[in-house]
Amino acid sequence: MKASAASAECVIVGGGVSGLYAARLLTKLGIDWCLLEGRKTAGGRILSPAAPQATASHRSVRRGGFDLGPSWYWPEYQSDLARLVEHLRLEAFPQFELGDMVVERAAAGSPSRLPGYRSVPQSWRLAGGMGALVEGLRGGLDAERIHFGQVVRRLEIHAGQILLIARDERGETTLWQGNKVLLALPPRLAAQSLVFEPALAEPLLSDWSAVPTWMAPQAKYLAVYEKPFWREQGLSGEARSALGPLQEIHDASLPDGPAALFGFLGMSARDRRRWPESDLLDACREHLGRLFGAPAAAPLAQFYKDWAMDPLTATATDADTIADHVPAPSAAPDVGPWAGRIQGIASEWAKEYPGYIAGALESATVGVRSISRS
Ligand SMILES: Cc1cc2nc3c(=O)[nH]c(=O)nc-3n(C[C@H](O)[C@H](O)[C@H](O)COP(=O)(O)OP(=O)(O)OC[C@H]3O[C@@H](n4cnc5c(N)ncnc54)[C@H](O)[C@@H]3O)c2cc1C
């Protein structure tokens, strides 16, 4: 085991939006922090890979931005997130929804074309994808305090300090130390993947474990095209299918090209596991062809992300259940050795917007306020 690599007043576990936003708030308050992130990159459930080479003629190619995690936010009512987007000078644009939608109800007959509808309130996207928000948040942080590839396994209290034991991909263990810990990973993942010594009180652990990690059972397929050819036919790019493999499809084009369609898979995580990924991709591609015509079956590039298979997002419990947003559990123990020492700040701990990006900002704000007062 490596000796303690660093100690900080506050150790943040997780480098998604909640962890990065907490780091930003701690920096403003002058509180010493370090952040341990299990993946090699920041963002957590936000994943916005770059456009492929084949579309290099487009200006936006440099910025990347096809969202395989979250795509939307709702500035009309998520005002803190809207202010942050403005403050970071990110470019936002409304989800493209003009035109008819395609609906596929039964195997017999071709899909029908129906009048589309506008979402209310309007869903907005970011140029460069939601990854632009992650980059914006990271830009204001001291990079030396962020440690990637550190999967925290255990938290122990020794001589009044919290020791965090993390492992990297080579299996090497590193010891980190702090006075307070912000858990910026989903409550279910914290309860099921971290060991607390002394143990956390059982009712709290069960409450955390019972909270579904929002969207963890989902998988997204995204196909990239030179042009949004469906728009020329008066279609919005939106579709619903009862047959699958895709269930709900939307236009995912970047503001100044390239074009794209994305769909959520309608199969359960358990069923997806039975398919080789290449077969799934072929089935999704063919499905888009069925819904939007032959050009849709010939994308320039395809992306696929199954969140249920990602151990730094989902647990086996998430893969089995599709659940809606649930009320947030208590974010911290009231009594016992961990009281006042740890606090959950991932999105699922938010009271107003649990599970959403806006919720990640909300619970990070509450968590930082609470540790800065104690
Ligand atoms: C497919 C999909 C679509 C979505 N659509 C939307 C949308 O349109 N709008 C919206 O508002 N929200 C949406 N969401 C939800 C949104 O992505 C989340 O609310 C938000 O990203 C949560 O951020 P977070 O920081 O709380 O958690 P996460 O992003 O889950 O971050 C947790 C971080 O902790 C790290 N971690 C986990 N375990 C450990 C460990 N043991 N040690 C160290 N690090 C660890 C992870 O690697 C990760 O980086 C969607 C999510 C998905 C998956």
C-alpha cells in the first residue's frame, strides 16, 4: 500500500457535476479540498464524445458533444443551473422539435407519421454537449487537487481523521486522509460499494441502497449523419416505438452540424446483456432505417453506452429495476461516529430536483454549506 498520497480538510469522492461543483464552492470558501475520481475522466454520468473524423468538414467537430448521458436541462425552472451556464459562458440552444414525429405501434404495417409536439417547458441543450458544463467547471479548479483512477473502497476513522482507501486499475492501493468527506457518488452506489469502519447505521445504509440511481438502467444509441435529412421531410427526428430495440428517439444534431439521432433502448438491462454489442448496434441502425428511411440506416458513425454495465454508475439492483425519481434520503448520519463527518451530495440527495443535473448543483450546495458550518 502507498503511504498517504495527500490529506485535505475535505475529501470529495466522485468527479461528476456534484463533486466538481462542490470543489468550486469549497475553493470560493477557501476550504482545502482534494477530489478522488474512480474513472480516468471527470463528468460521471455526463459523457459527450467528439464527432468522428468523417464529419471533419463541420465547424463544431472540435468541440465534440454527442451526449450519451444527459442531453437536456430546463432553464425556465432550473434557475441555478441556468445561471451557471450563463456564468461559464456556455452556448445553449433549444432541442429541435419542429415537424412531425414517427410512431411505430405494431409489427404489421409501416410506422405512422403524426403531428409532433413541443416539450413544455422547453428542453435545452449545450453546444459541445453537457461535457461543456464539465469542462467549464473543471476550468476553474486547481487540477493538482483532482486525482483520477482512484476508486475508493473503504472509509475508516483513525485518531479523529478519516482514512480513505482507494485502488487504481493496477490494483495498487493508496491511502488518503481528510477531516470531512463529501460523497459525490449516487447513494445506492455508496451504500453497496463502500465499506465504512465503524459501520454506518443500518437504517441509513438501507435508505441509501433503496434509492434508484436515476437513468442507471438505461442505454443510449446515437447515429451521426452528414445532414439532418429528416428535417427536409418535415420530420422532427422524434419517434416512439413499441417494437424496438429503440423506444424513444430524438434529434441529437449539433448546432452547426454534424447531424445525429439518438434513442433510448427499450430492452431491459438484463435482456441487453444477452446480445453482443455489435448485434445491438446493427439492430438499432436497422431500426432507424425502418423509422426514417434508408439514409438513416447508413450513419457515418455510431456511439453506444450502456449505463447499467458501468460499475461506477450502476449496481446489480439498478439493472433489475426501472424506477422513477423518488424523494431524497437523508444525506448524513444524525448520530454516531460519522455524524458531522460525511455528507452525500450526488444528485439523488437533492430535495427539489433529485436525479437531475440541477439536483447535483443543489445537493452540492447544501453539502458544502453544511460542512463549512460545522
Ligand atoms: C442516459 C442518461 C440520461 C440522462 N438525462 C438527463 C437529462 O436529460 N437531464 C438531466 O438533468 N439529467 C439527466 N441524467 C442524470 C444526470 O446525468 C445526473 O443527474 C448527473 O450527471 C449526476 O451527477 P452526480 O455528480 O450527482 O453523479 P455522477 O455523475 O454519477 O458522478 C458520480 C461520480 O463518482 C465516481 N465514483 C463512483 N464510485 C466511486 C468510487 N468508489 N470512488 C471514486 N469515484 C467514484 C463516478 O465515476 C462518477 O464520476 C441522465 C443520466 C443518464 C445516465
